[in-house]
Amino acid sequence: MKYGPYFAIFIVAAVAAYAAAIGFGSMSFKQNLAELVVTHLLALMFFALLIERAVEVIVNNKFIKRELEINSPVVTLKRKCAILQAALDAALLQTIPDMSDQTALADANAAKNENIAHLRGLIASAKRDKIAADQAAMPLREELGTEKAAFAATTATILGGLVALTGTTVLAEFVDISAATDARQFFGLFDQPEFFVAVDILFTALILAGGSEGIHQIVKGFLSARDDLALT
């Protein structure tokens, strides 16, 4: 959309103007914010790690059967190639006993060579079949990977929201909401403290869904900025 960003800015500005008009007050940060940020975000990282593990288990349980079905032909052909290769190795190591009858000796060598050639042909055919099966499974794997990623993101967001609903949130730890007013309601639906709680829960759910690495990057960026400011 050509005017999409401008429309979004207009909506945000209109909501902010309405909130100011009905008396929503500004809130300040708590004291010792730097220590609070590091301590609380590290605690949230722990929750994010738990969510990642839970999501991994849920996703595996949901998609494992389909994944095995997609990979089953390739696994079967790999096993076939391994069995044939073992048979070929044994055939190559097979020794022909000494025979006084040269005709019988020649026949034994010919049979051995014929068996080796036959096994090599079977191995080559099995490898071609494995490559074909692998190529056929590739689009299915890509489709499955996309579905797993989407399902994992949705599941992580839901779990993050559930954690936030228990009271483990982000913004409330850093912001003093004592200045928030409950005298006026936003469009008659909720007052400022209620609105803050709703935003905090949504924000926390998204932060936790982003994973522990994302929170780690936030902490690193914050500490780096704090150190830079200390040097100025």
C-alpha cells in the first residue's frame, strides 16, 4: 500500500491525541532502571528458554509422523544401499580355494566376478533410486518446514501470552504506573491502568515468542549503550 505507513502514523497520532484529551497521564521510569533491566530481562530469558523447549516438544509431537512418512522412502533406500555395500565388500574379500581342476577354478572366479558385477549394478540402481526419492521429498520437506515454523511461532506466542497472564511481564517492572488515571475510560472500554496491563501482556507475549536469543541481544545492546554513555 502506497500510503500504508502514513495511514498507520495517522491512526497512532489520533489515538494518542484522544488519550491525552481524556486525561491519560504520562508515566515515569522506576529508580535503578539499569539494574532492573538486566535482572528482569535475564529472568525473562529463562522463561523464553523454557518456552523454546516446550515449543520444540509440541512441534515434534505434531509433525513427527508426517516427517517420518516423507523421509521413509529415502531411509529405506539408504538402508538398502548399506546392505548391498556390505554384501559387495564381503564378495570382494571372498577367496577362491586352490583347485587342481583349472576349469573349476575358472568357473569359480567367473562366478565371483559375476556376483561382484551384479552387486555393483544393484548398488548403482539403489543409489539412483535414493537420489530420485530424495529429490521427490525435497518439496515436501520445504512445505513441512514452513508449516512447522509458522506453527512454532504461533505456539510460542500463545505460551508467551499465558506466561504474561500469570503476571510475569516486561513493562510493569520498569514503569511507575502510579500516575496513571482511572478517571476516564478509553472509548468507554477501559481506563489507563487496564490499558497498560493489556499492552504489557501483549508486549511480553511477543518478546517471549521472539526467543531467548532476541532477549539476549536486547541485554547486550542495553549494556553496550550504558557503557558508551559512561565513557562520555
